[in-house]
Amino acid sequence: MGRISAQERRENVIRAAITEFARTGYHGTSTAAIAKPVGVTQPYLFRLFPDKKAIFVAALVRSMEDTRLAFERAADGVEDGEQALQSLTSAYAHLMSTRPETLLMQMQGYVAVAAAEAQSDDLIGEVVRAGWMRIWETVHLSLGADADATASFFACGMLGNTLTAIGLPASTGR
């Protein structure tokens, strides 16, 4: 069993950060809470990332890209719009049930955008908007560029995210 590389530790930190930030948000999460499950010290954490905000941004980027990739894989090779919708819906439900922290991290990102913009710091907003647009485009194209179907998909998805966040099963919203 070999030594873990800095890149692997960085990846582990990002995964731990997604879990911690999803649970307690940007301001409620300490860097110590992120470092502990990874088995690194806070000084080492800051060798991997310049500051807490950089960790948050990396966690946001990863959670949004994981979501986009899940949708891309779900729609891969599916030509029919209705079949694509069913496949994307299944992928969303699977994310909610197996990795809710991925979606909750994104919701924490939306909250952080409002707080950051109030302080005239738009980096988080830029990251969230760019990630959202990549997810939107992936779903939109998978649904045959149907704006109504795309909007409906995301409306139902946000309802599912909200139900997950408050501890109710996503199926409650159907």
C-alpha cells in the first residue's frame, strides 16, 4: 500500500468538503471539519487550497460536474424525448437517493451566491452560474432542446432537492 499523492488527497478533501458544506453551509463549516475525515491537518489543507473559499468553490464545481455527468450518461444514446426524460428523471432520483450531498451542496452554493453578492464578491456566483448553465445545456439538449420540458424537469428536480433538504422522501412531491 503506497503513499497517497497530493492529487488524491486533494480529491479526498473535495469529497469531504461536499459532505460538510452540504450539511452546514459555507459559514457553518470549519476547515477542521473538512480536514478531519480526510486525516490531514489544517496546515496541510492550506497547502492544497489557498483558503476556505477555494475549497468551497472546488466542492461546488465538483458537485455540479458530477450532476452534469450523471445526466450526460443517462441520456447517452437515447434518441426519443420521452425516453430521455425518463432516463434523466431516473438519474436525478438516483443522485437524490445515493448522493444527496451532491445536490445539497449545489443548494448551499445558491445560498452562498446571495451572501457573496451582498459583499460584492462574485466568484461564487460566477462558478454557480457557469455550472448551472452546463447542467441546463446537457439536459436541454438531451430533451431535444424543448424549453418547456427542460423547465419542467428542473422544476420537479428543485422540488426533489427541497424535499431532500428538509428530510422528506422525494417521492412525496409526485
